[in-house]
Amino acid sequence: MDVNKSLKSESFALSKSLYSAIKMWRKFLYSSATSSVWLYHKTLGHTDIGPSTGTLSITDNRTGRNYTIPINNNSVKALDFIQITSAGLGTEVADHYDNSLRILDRGFWNTACTETSITHIDGKVGYMQYRDKPIDELFHQNDYEEVMHLLIWGTIPTREQKINLRRKLASHMKAPQSVQDVIKAFPRDGLTHPMLLAGISAFTSLDEGTIAVHKSSKPPYIGNMGETDDAIIRTLAALATTVALVYCHKRGRDWTPADPDESFIGNLLLMMGQTEEGSSSPNRKLEHCLERLWVLNADHGMTNSTAVFLTAASTLQDPLSCTVAAVASAYGPLHGGAVEMAYKEFERIGSVENVPKLIAEVKAKKRRLFGYGHRIYKVRDPRGKLVLQLMDEYKDDVQKNSFLRIAMEIDRVAETDHYFTSRNLKGNADLYGCFLYTALGIETDIILALSCLSRSPGVMAHWRESMGQPPMLWRPQHIFTGTVASHDDA
């Protein structure tokens, strides 16, 4: 069976089911009787959101038993539902547990796996903040290293702290020969992400933290913020170095060592060979753009790849090993890989004149428009308007690129066509950001690797937060729907 067709089919089926559920709910909500009640209460001003804390009263109609579940921050604890069981009151404790109520949430559409003070996203109003700072403020007033420090350590750094962070990162941006050899073992025209995974794994084999995890009887990171912070620096530096090594290998160019006086992004560009013409300095135009673009990408809450990282980290594994898992997740077509899929679609279209045919196929559900729509946002992604501001600054570079003219025409249609507007199918900030990479000369094959690197401080922030908490292995359950075979229960 064609895997791509199967994947698209399953994805489309899930999207169709979700859309049908929402459509049914809206139909009920706006039925004549319900809408009259809604209008009546809205007229009377009964529009308060209501308290986020209280209790939930439950009556189990199977047994007639009543339960009271605490509500905090509009959430209930799944463990509180264990007390709800169909088992008789005189049965063994194990029977009560085995028959207790489970919460089934395929795809985790309405399940929170952790509590955090790092990133807040309000998808209804299109608002986002890191720590206590709105994303708009950070975009206009702070650079990437400052936001990195804010996410991981909770404060905007002083000048001295910023310089210290910069130099620590640069000191670990080294390319061991074994790492270079592993990456160079791949054909230059091969896929990017296997090279990344292999390069990070090669770094892992040399990392002192990884060695400590597997050779010591005492976990090195949990509750130890000093060791955790050192590991964060090593992980960020290793990932940046790996991205640069892969980029250079695919293009047959030499890797350039980092400069302790350059910024994190400046050193990335330096290692990649993205320098000013006739100079050894990083490409300042590209650096200036990424300093602001990456502020918007530095974290996005509990994404799939962040959750994958934290799932691996809950075993008390080292952060570099967890990064391998997160990068593999990020390259999936329904996650970060959606941007690559969108780019392949742009290539297939060939010219602006063919855009109407694509739109017709999307409406007929023959094709999926990758890069449009977002699981979190019900209105425009708050980062999108800021990326568009950047695109306006670099509009000459955007407009002279024929590839991007196709992308911008698709976006224009999606912004005005009722089919897309009625479904809130808007271009997400990740897609817009990729337009900037392309406009400024970054090749398509490395864009997602750069996106992974830009997100890494947020992932590190979530990991650091978890290392300050009691260890808890992430181990979800499943609901068995097969037939239980006959067996001896003795």
C-alpha cells in the first residue's frame, strides 16, 4: 500500500471527522430554539466566562453513585476518575482499579500532560506570551539570545549575562572528527534529517552528561540545576554545530569554527559559510532577519516534538538523546514536515497561472493544502502578522523569487475565498517564516533543520522546568477493543 496515500487518507479522515463534529455542534448551537436562548442571555449581558476553579458533580448512571471532582484552571485530574468504577463495593481493590473509568483521547485533543509557566497561548483571541512578556513586545524590543535566556532562565539577561551566554555557547560549538566522519558517510544528495539524527547521535556518544546518565547510579540532572544548565548549553551548541556540518557536507564546503564574540545565530551562519561577500563575518542581513524571526519560533508550548522530547526525558534520559527523538518527530509530514510538503506542492504547480486549479482540487478534497490551518488557533496565528511585517521589510527579495510568487498567490486566495475563511484555514507563521528563508537565499533542504534549531531553547526550557520537579515517567494507557481469549484466571 502507498504509505503517502495512506497517511493522507488517515489525516483527511481525521480532519473530516473533526470538522463534522464541529459542524454538528454549530448546527445545534444555532438551531432556532438554542439561538433564541443564546440571544436572550446575550441581550441580558450574561457573557461572563465564569470561574476557572470549582467542582464537577458526576452521577454514574450505571451504579447510581455520585462523585465530586475538583476543578482547577479549567482542568480536572485524570487520576480523580479512578474512583469512578462499575465494580461492586465489596470487590477487591484490584478489581476497582481494573474497572475504573479511563479517559480516551486519541491524538490528545483535549488532554494536558503538564503544568507550565513558560508559554501561554490563547487560540481564541490569537494571543501568545513567553513567561510574562507578550510576543509582540519581545519581537520589537528583544533579540533571540535575550528571548532564549527569558525562556530558559525566566528573565531578560543583563548585558553581562548575555555576553556570558554567547561565549559559553560558542565554546561548545566544536566539531569532533567522529561527528564529521559520521555525517560525511552519507551521500551529499541524501535526505537531511537522517544526517541530523546521525550527527546528534554521534555528539551524544561523546557527551559527558550522556555518559553520566548511563554510568552512574544517581540521576545527574533531576533536582540539579547546575548540571542541567550545563547540559542545555552543550545541547544547543551541538545541535547548531550539527545543522551547520550537515549544511556544509551537502554542499561540499568546509565547516568554519565559531567566534566567541558572535551571536548564537551569527555563529550558526559563520559555521554554515553564510558570510558577507569578501569577508569572514556572518551574513548580517540574514542574521538581522533571523534574530527577529526566531524570537517568534523559540517556543510554542506543548507541540508534538516538544512532547516527544519530554516523554523521552521522563525516563531521565539525557537531553541530547531526547533531541534525536524530537527531531525525528519534527520531520513528520503532519508536523514540521508539512512545510516541506507545502514547498513540494509549490514546485508541482509551477506557475501562478496554475493556482486556480490547485484551489479547485483542494475544495473538491482531492488535495490537501499543507501549511494552512492550525490546531491551536481559531483566529489568525498571533505570530503571523509579525512575520508579515518582516516579509514587508524584505519584500523586494520576496517578490523577485518566482517560487514565492506562487506561494503568495495561494495565500492571497486563502485570505479571501469563503471556502478557506469559513473554515479558518489561514497560513501559519511557520509557513510564512519559510518564505523569508527562501527569499534570503536559504535552500529548501535545510529550512526545517533551522526551524528545529530555532525551537530548541523552548524545548530546553520545558526540560529544565521538568528537572526541577519530582520524576514522573510518561506512560499512557490504552483501551483494548479486541476479544479476550479464554484463559485460566487462577
